[in-house]
Amino acid sequence: MSKISSILIAGAVALAPLFAFADDRTPWDVPMAEQAKMKQQADANKSAFANMSPAERVAARKASDAKHLAYENMIEKITQNPGESRNMGINKSAAASKAGPTPPRGTINTPEGEKLLLTQKGQ
């Protein structure tokens, strides 16, 4: 009897998430007019696809696949290795500041060196 009850309990625990998701009735916040407009556009797209020749369908699929692949690659690039694109403004600013005028060796922190820097900056 204990084997049967343990099997029933294990089955109930395994199926509990399915029952929780089955009852989810999330309301949709899109107004009815917008829903009708979206449905009309979807029907127009279906009829346009049905009226295409087989060669046009293949071309449309290839274009759609290329568009989706480009989108996926962009998302992967952003999420997988964000170091290249992150802080690009800071990196540009740092590069610009490194490229600024430098005084000749031996004149750092001297009045001559500061005058030279000011003249190189245009002040």
C-alpha cells in the first residue's frame, strides 16, 4: 500500500506545475479595435502569401529568414559579448584624452611646460 501511495504522491508532485499553468488566464490589454486591426492585417498577409507563385514564396521565405537571422545575430552580439559595445562613449572619450597634447620630456609641472600645453590646446 505504501508503494502505491508514494507513486501517487510523486505523480501529483510531478503534474502540479501543469495544473498551475493550465489555469492561467492573463487578461490581454489590447483594445478590441486594435485586435480587429491586427487580425485584418494578418488575414491580408495570409491572402497575399496564398496568391504568390512558388518562386515568390521561396524568395519571401528567404528574405524573412535572413531578417530573422540578422535579428538573432544582433541579439546574440549584444547579450553574448557586450564588452565591445558597452561604454563606447567612455572609450571614445578616453582615446581622445590620450591623444591630447603632451609636453616635452623634462618640462612637466614647470611654467614653460604649462605654457606650451596651453598654446597647443589653443588657449
